[in-house]
Amino acid sequence: MALEEYRRKRDFKQTSEPAGAQAPPGAAGNRFAIQKHHATQLHYDFRLEMEGVLKSWAVPKGPTQDPAEKRLAMMVEDHPLDYMLFEGIIPAGNYGAGTVMVWDAGTYEPLASGDAPAMLAKGDLKFRLDGKKLKGEFALVRMRSRRPGSKGNEWLLLKKKDEHAKPGWNADDYDWSVISRRSLEQIAADEGSSTWTSSKPAAGKKKLRRAPVRKAKKPSAAEKPKPRAARSTR
Ligand code: MN
């Protein structure tokens, strides 16, 4: 498993992100997940299950259903499969510190040759998504011309023209978790629970007790830029 870099970057005594020991529920195969991640900078993490890991790209502007848009996607280290269900807060001082939402999830179907690892190696990966938010044909294409200072990890995420194409579609308009329905702000305010689990009752005692804290912590419009500036690392 190619998870050494993933594990090296994280201290699992501090972060509740998975160490990769558990397989997520559901059939193994061609799953995908996208996480909305408010780290130092807001971005979306695009993850495709392949050969036992999640191939991962950080997409600063997020994916789109608009075929007229090209989205920069920076390839990052492989993530363990159980990361696709991680939602919560990565504590300050840790790698990727900030709030993580499971923004979309579903399955993908490799197109063209149907051989996803081979298409990935060639830098031209064509696939169809069947998610709750994203649907239809997409491509991830490795960029040839490297910008100055580039690490060679720059790809473009493209939506192909098909019946699911939606001009003007903006990921930021879909600010709800596909596993908990919470907004990013609601996840960020829920500091007591670092990880959401499906076994937790939707309106349990814990949640009711936390409600006043959540309210008090909500920044006023004037204070809003503060939490972002206060976040350390990444
Ligand atoms: Mn991220």
C-alpha cells in the first residue's frame, strides 16, 4: 500500500483522521468521494478508489458540472479507503488543520479503455461519475507545461458535454454533507465531536447540550475572517 506519505504527515494521536486500518463499509470497487476542506485555504479533495487506495487531488475552486470551466487539480498523496467517510475537524497544528465535510460520494466508471490505472499513468483519465451532486462524464488530464516552481503534480479536472452538463454550476452553492446534511459552518462549530458517525442519533442529548456553545461561537460578520487567519499550517 502506498500510504507511507499519508501516514508520515499525520500524528494519529492528535488527529481523528483514519490511519487506514479499516475498510469502509460497502463493496470495494470504483467508489469516489469528494471532501470540502476548509484548511488554510478552502478547497475540495477529489478522491477515486483505485488499487486499494484513494487517488487524490486538491481542487482549489472545486469540481463543476459546467463544461466551459477547467479546474486546476493538484495531485496529492494517496489516502486510505476509509478516509472517504472522514468528516470533522483536524486540530490546529496538524497537517491540513481545519474542517472537513464529505461533500459528495458515489461510484465512478472508467471510460475509454476501462483501465483506470493505465489511464492514470498516461495522465488522461476519463470516467463517469454517479454521485449525489456530480454526475456524468469527466476527465482528469495531467498538465504538460509546468509553471515556474511547479512540482509536476498539476492536473485539470474537466466536465465533458453530456446530458448532465450545467452551465454556471458552482460547487459552493451545495454546502451540505452527503452523510450528515450539515453545512461546513455547522461541522466547524461542532468542536466536541471530531468525527461524525452514523450511529450517533440525529438529535441526541449530546447535540442538544452543545447547541448554546455553537451559538456563542458563531462569529459576527465583522469577525468572520479571524478563524481563517488563526488556522496554522496548510
Ligand atoms: Mn485537503
